[in-house]
Amino acid sequence: MTPPRAREILTVAEMGAADHAAIAAGTPGVVLMERAGQAAVDAIIARYTPRRTLVLAGPGNNGGDGYVVARLLKGLGWPVRLQASAPARAADASAMARLWDGPSEPFGRLPAPDDLVVDALFGAGLDRPLSADVARVAMALQRAGAAVVAIDVPSGLSGDTGAPLGGVAFEASVTVTFHRLKPAHVLQPGRSLCGEVVVGEIGLGATPTRLFENGPDLWSARYPWPGVMAHKHSRGRLIVVSGEAWSTGAARLSARSGLRVGAGLVTLLSPTDALAVNAAHLEAVMLKGFETDIDLEAAGAEADCAVIGPAAGVTDTTLSNVLALARTGAALVVDADALSVFRDDPAELFSILDRDDVLTPHPGEFERVFPGLLKSQPDRITAARAAADRAQCVVLLKGPDTVIAAPDGRAAVNLNGTPWLATAGSGDVLAGLIGGLIAQGMESFEAACAGAWIHAAAGEAFGPGLISEDLPGLVPMVLKQLRA
């Protein structure tokens, strides 16, 4: 069976190109608008019982969608009224406005507390802050906790960055968009302001892009499931470097995670003074001591992948150890302290990396290795792509909207993140998952995407009370569901 195609995330320009292509191919704009309005109505009636509904319509095509929603809901017997922030100006929107024969009100009159509000004022293409009168309505609805269904994106959001323009945007309970998600639906704070996001199909064709939703559709066809002839040596050799005696737990979390995700042989390489404490906590993970970076290089010579950084210490020793592992030819997963240790000379790190290596920074570590990049770029996707290009390796920028970027321009945004992962050691588990997948031969970008998704799925499966030690034991359940 052919696996489902990964779902693209389209920029505003790419979505506009898809619209224009459909129109050029013979589908009139008013037909697309009618389909969009019907998709929004389908989402509304699936979630709400008939009730008083206020449609806020803007002057452009987003407002045109709103006129369609108002007319279709009224035709279903819903009590609908409409407020227009300005007369419809776009041709298709004007055509739909002329078909509205229901009650209209002056813009700005607030609905009753139990009314449903449909926000069809401005779509993803808005490039300026909301006007004062529209901003007042947005803030009043937020204070009242009104149920808002947004068309395309909540008005005031930039479709390409997910940031409120001028600091004010509507907050929706449900957002109905069309054809594909946009960055505003997946990047914070837009993702939170959108509420539940529903994607309606309106008959648009495929649009080339290199940005995707991260999920099994993106990488499951290349997941390294073992064949019937598999043995431990064929399933990949992962090494994880331990910190000193008082900082060993993080590396053990990585090692256990790599083993749980399928690596056949996992070895914890430990400073000799930490051998005893590590030995007391290890079973299936093997243990080997080293004293110098030369010893580490020799110990890692046969590895397929090496994880370094969890609780390694921001020291010259860690820097030497990263350089030693780079000489082995093993793919590297560089995390935590192994990133921060290059804060004074990131170029030294970049000079030793290959395209199959993975950096896994949180925003603070990202700033140390790519100073000023997050602030200078319009959004996290652009920043992660720029970082991957600069480092010439895969970069996974952690957060509630984790972004994975490859140096060839591919990028994915993780959509199954959960706040239960906000606990010490969670990132160490993620590094181990990615390392375990790379050790089994999975391409590094796909391994980073798969690791992030499995990590989040495990966290969501446990829920409240999660600590990082719980995560490796949850991986088999996630993998079993994936395989099924």
C-alpha cells in the first residue's frame, strides 16, 4: 500500500499561487469562495447547535467567505446577522455580498455572551495592524470569552509568521482554513490563537513546497523496521558519551532511549571516574570507560552514530570530545552542553559537521551557536532553515512548535507537541531517539522528524505527572501503534 502523502504547509504566496492556478485552469473565483464558505459551515454545524450567530465581514475575499457562511447558515434556519467593517471591494466578495439578504448591523456592536461569532474580517495575507475599531472588537471578544470561528486565520495574524501584527489579533475557538495549513497555524503564538484548526478541501491542486507537517506520513515509509533476518549488529551501533560522576543521568536517558527505539547495540562511553555509578544503573546498555579524547575516538571508531552533550559539562574536555567524535566518521547528534561549549567560536563546530549530523538546541542554545539569528528572522522556520544552511547539517529547534530543518531547504514543524514534555531530561531522551534512528540507517532529517514525533506521542500518552524517566518505556507502545 502506498503511504499517505505528507501534508505541505504553504506560505501565503504559495497559497495564492494555488488559488490563481485553479482559476487559470477554469474554476471561477466565486466557485472557490462558495466552496470555502461551505467548508466553514460544515465545520460549524459539526461543532455547534443552531444559535444566534454574528458574522464579521471584511472588505476582501475573506469577507466574501463570510458572506457565504452567513447566507448558508441562514438557509439552514440559524438566526444570523452580519456586520461589515467596510463595504466589499474585491469583485468576488462584492458578488457574494449582493446575495446576502439577512439583517445587517453597524460594525462594532458586540454580540450577546452566548452568541457565536464568525471572524471573516481579514485572512492570512494581512500585512498591517488591525485598525483601532477592529482591534477594540478583538479585545472585547477576548475579554468576554466569546466563541469565535475564524475563517483562514484569526484576523490580525500574519499568515507567514503566526505573530499578531501590531500585537493584537482575534482569538478563535476554531479556525477553518482551506487546502493546506499555513505557518500561522503551526507557529506560536498563532497556533494557540487559532484554537482547533480544520482544513477544508476546495479543489486546489498540488503546490510545490519544501515545508511540511511533521508526522508519520512524512517518514513512515523509510522507518527502519527490522527484517526477519535482523540481528543486533545489523540494527545499528549507537554510542552516548556520559558526563562526569555527578552528572551521569542525562546520558543514561539518551542511551536507554536509543535502545528502546531499536538500535541493536548501545554503549555508554564513560569517564573512568563515572564507571561505577553508571554500572549501577545499566543493564542492556553496555558500558566502556575512557580517559582522554584519543581514547574516546578509538572507542567510537565502529559506531554508526554518537550522541554527545547531555550533562557533558561546558568544558574544554567536552569540546575536545566533540572534535574527537567528529574524526570517527560516525553521524553526530550534538545536544545541550556540546553546543554551548562552542559559544565563543561556533565556526569551529560548523567546520567539523557533515550533512548527516544533527544539532538539537533549545532557543537559548540556538542563540549561543547562532547568535542573533532568531531575532533577525521573521519566524522560527526561517531561522532554523538559515541555521541548517550555515551549519550544513540538520537543525532541530526545540519548543512548543519544534522546527526541523535540513541544509537542502526541507523543513517540518512538529504538531503533536505537549506541555508535559516541559520537564528536566526530556531533551536528553529526544537526542537518544534521534541517535538510535540514525544508527539504524535512517536519513538524518527524517530521523530527527521521527524522533520528535515519537517523543511527543510518548509524552502525550503519559500526560500529567510525566518525568523524563517515564519516556523511554513509553516508546514501544508508540512504535507498536505506528507499525499497526
